[in-house]
Amino acid sequence: MLLVIDIGNTNIKFGLFEKEELVMLARVSTDRTKTADEFAGEIHAVFGVYGYDEKMIDGCIISSVVPQVLRTVKAAVKTTVGIEPLVVGPGIKTGLNIKIDNPSSTGADLVTGCVAALNLYGAPSVVLSLGTATTIIVLDKSGAMVGGSIAPGVSISMMALSDKTALLPSVAMEAPERVIGRNTDECIRSGVVLGNACMIDGMIDRINKELGTECTVVATGGIAQEIIPSCTHDIIIRDDLMLQGLRIIYEKNN
């Protein structure tokens, strides 16, 4: 079985693949203060909860946007599984043509998501990742990554709104029934949820116009389920997109 690990700024996703089937998906918090032994304990506990044993693992691949956590998680994998993980980064085979100013600076998460979208849905396509940041990455009709945009994440925006104003409260991230809110709660949810949905729709329109073609759009990330249903474009939501990308990259390197 293949263990895939996606280390994000907020959460770490653990996935187990049996061939091409994702048989386990679990999350733990990305805690920069944890030691390798603490992460090893969490990995062991996660396996136990889902009824799997570390001895069943014969391969591992990691994608990370948090370098200090990558080091401790790698050590934790060696302790629990006893193998050296493959890490997404410069020099690894991805099959992705990256046409940006500095390809080596591309985040591992962006590469992984694009590899998954390209192999699962083809090109041209747009990959949305709604997490700590909202990233929009574009693959042209040849399948090359040609760039994109980065915006503050929805949660960051909501926290800033609550923290930097004296009277505006923190509210649930749920779509309101109407655009024109009739109380503070509805107004904030309209601005945050529907406002971000409109931003995404508008960016997709501009990308399609710039490329001169309609793109397949795929969304992932912890907040995608809250925002994407309010978009007017047809957008595929894949919670496991990054994990699928890691599986594909691992196969290309083995």
C-alpha cells in the first residue's frame, strides 16, 4: 500500500492507496512545535483507528508547504513505517511542463494539484485550492502550467474582519439565503461566501477570455465545500485531489 501525505499550513492529510483506490483519508493539525515522535504517535494512532498496520505500507510520498514540519514528518514516517519517503520538489518526475518565470519556486502543493487535474480531467483546466490561501492555477491546452493568482484565504478574510473591527462578530461560514443581508450575520455571510464565489466566477471568466477557450475547473481544499456551491460556473469538487496527485507522481517515479 502507498502512504501519501499532504502537509498544508493548517492541516496534514494522510491517505492510503491500495493500487488506485483511496481506502483511507485522515487529517491532523499542522503543529510546528510537535516533535517527530509526536507525529509518529499520531500516524500510528490514525492507522489504528482505520484498522491498518504500518507493516502494510511499502511506499510513501510527501508534499509540503511547511519546511520545518516536513523534516519532522519525514522522521516520523521512518520511525513508524521504516521507509524513506519520496518528497515532491526539484528533480522529481511529475510529467508537468511548468512555464513560469522561476519553475523551481513553484509550491509542491500547486504542482501536485496540477498533476492530478491534468491526469484526471485533461487540459485546458483551472485548479482552485481553497485553504489558508485561495490559489488559482491555470493549465493551457497543451497541459503546461502557465501561471495563476493567489488571494487571501476565506478564513483569513473572516478573521481579519472580526479582529480588526469593533462591532462585527465572527459568523458561521454558510451561504445566506439572499445577497442583500437584513442583519449583520447575513451581511457578513453574503460578503464572505457569495463575495468569494463571485471572485472565483469572475476570475474563471477572465482566464477563459485570456486563453480563448473554456477550461475545466477543479476545486479542492477545506473550504471548497462552503464556497463552490455558490459559484455559477460548473466546478468539480475533489477533496482528494492532492492525494491523487501524490499517487500519480509516486507512480511516475517508480
